[in-house]
Amino acid sequence: MKRYIYTLCLVMASLVLYTSCLGSDDDPEVTFYDDTAITKFMLTTVNRYVHTTTSAGKDSVYKSTLSKMPVFHIDHYQGKIYNTDSLPEDCDLTHVLASISSMNNGTVVIKSLTSDTLNYYSSTDSIDFSKPREIRVYAFNSDIFRTYEVTVNKHQVKTGVLTWEKMGAEDFPVDTEKAKWEQTVKKAGLRQFIGAGAAEAYAFANDGRLMVSKDQGATWTADSLDEASSLLPSKFAFVSWPLATNDSTDYQLLIGTNDQNSTACVVWRKLAEYALESEPSKWVYIPMESYNVYYLPKMENLNLLRYKGHILAIGDNGKIYESRDKGITWKTNKAFTLPSELTAYHLSAATDDNGYLWIKSLDDNCVWRGFLIE
């Protein structure tokens, strides 16, 4: 009898506990939110169709995928999603995979380009972003939704190559405030000005010596050379830029032609240091070694430029040469070519602070502006 009473007590206790659990305030509840938003937007797969040239000179196209995806900005106030760092021109935006996240598990739909139909978003379905797209995100427990316009920006011109634009006379307004020139030194004994860096200016004296001024042209003294002055160029170009690895230092190139070499330009370089207590530096001649087949060919009307970190040489042979070792070797690069419309190469070249490379034909005064999107 005692055994049955014990069993009955266990059953009753279990029922009491079960009833208590059913009435507990700690039960997990499902919350249905009535607000939502897009919290993240990113591209996951974008195809590229890259145009190239075979060794035989024929054009070909190969398919690849974009390796570095741009960052997208979400403007909840205006309902816009966009990238400020544009994709390369050769990207295919008609078949793109994207990752879209929403707040509170909102449902994301995409409006059709041709109708008002709304299609459910899937991270595995390709989307046509060749035009701005409308996407909506619906709250989990209501008909409330937010609308966003997604714009995927890409460059409209080819990336990785210099693109040229012929400028007209209307692009060069007349300067009403004429530049005023002031003579600072009389009878300086100089034959030709070479150029200037941050702290030093250079010129050839009447007797052929290479002169330097460290006080903005007020006084001039002979600069130091590590080789004979007979190796200096008679027709030359000059370029100077701040050396990234050394503070208060300019790297300078003086390149041109002389009678000592019939095939190549002569190259001189100087590290001009102007920090406090810096030691005086000298011009160093870079000889053309017999094994160096990538020398800068002898050219007339030579221009030296530093454009977006690239050291370029432009002469009268219709090519642009680039040096990646600060003047030792020079090669042509398919990224840098002159306008195909040019028929003569008697040119003057310059760069500006806005990222443009300018050339002017000295034969017909036509001006071209080039821009490189890397």
C-alpha cells in the first residue's frame, strides 16, 4: 500500500511542476518587428572582360572576376545605396551577385527593370545593375517597407591606359591678369635654365658649367659632378620629385643628348637633400652598361615628366617610355601611348595638380589632355 501511495505522490508532483512551467513568465516569445532597413550591401561576384593583345598583335578578350570590391555607402535619409570608388570600365554589370543584409530579418525584394513586379532577393541569383535598381525591404510583421535606389558606378572610359582628349580654344580662356616678371639678377652669366626642385635651381653657365642656386636665383655657384662635364647633355630635359623614402630630399634627373653617345641619351641623377645640416650632394653620371638593352634612345625634343608616380620620357619618335628604376632602364608601356591622331611628334609636355598630362604640338599648336585611371 505504501508503494502505491509513493507512486501517486510522484505523479501529482510532476503535474504540479508541469502546470507551473506552463504559466511561467520566462517562456521564450517570438517578437514581430514593424521596422527594418538595409544594413549592409556588397558585391560578391563581378565578371570582367579584359581586352588584350596577343604576341602576334591580334586583339583578344579573356574573362576574369573583379578581385577588389568597392565599398558601398547607405544613405537611409535619401534612400540611396552607391559606391564612390567606381568599378573598372570592363566590368559586366548585367550579371552581378550581391550580398544584402537587413535589420530585424526584413524581407528584401527587387523591382523589375521593365515592370512593377517585385522579385525576392537571393544571394545566388544574378542581378542586372547596369541601371539604377529599386530595392525594398519589408518589415517582418507588417506591410511597412523602406525603398532604396542602388547605383553601381563604373568608369566610362577604359582603365589602365592613358585616354586623350583634344582641347579646343574655348578650353583656354584669356588670362586677364597677366603674369608679371621681375628681374632679380643682372648679368648672372647663365646660358640656359635647367629646372628647379624644392630647394635648389639649376642652370648652365656661359662656359658650360652646371650651376646651382639655393636662394631662389639670387646667387649661383658651380655644382659638383662625379664625372667629367663633357658627359653632360647639351640638349636636355629635367624632372624633380620628393623622394618618398627620405625626408627633405628630392630625386632629380637630368637627361639628354650629346656627342659622346650616338644611340642613347645620357642620364645624370642627384639626391638633393635640404634638411638642416644635410651634407652637400653631387650629380652622379649613370653609365650605359653593355648589358642594358633598355636604355633611353637618343631623341630630339625630349620631355621628362613624373605623372601619377610614373617617370615618363617623350621625344620625337612617337613613343612614351617609362622608367621604374629612377632612370636606369626605360621601356614602352601599353598604358602610355600618344594620341593616334598625331602625325608629328614635335611636342611639349607637362602635368598639372589635377591628374592630367598635357601635350602641345609645336607644329600646329594643337593641345591634348590625357588622363589615366589606374
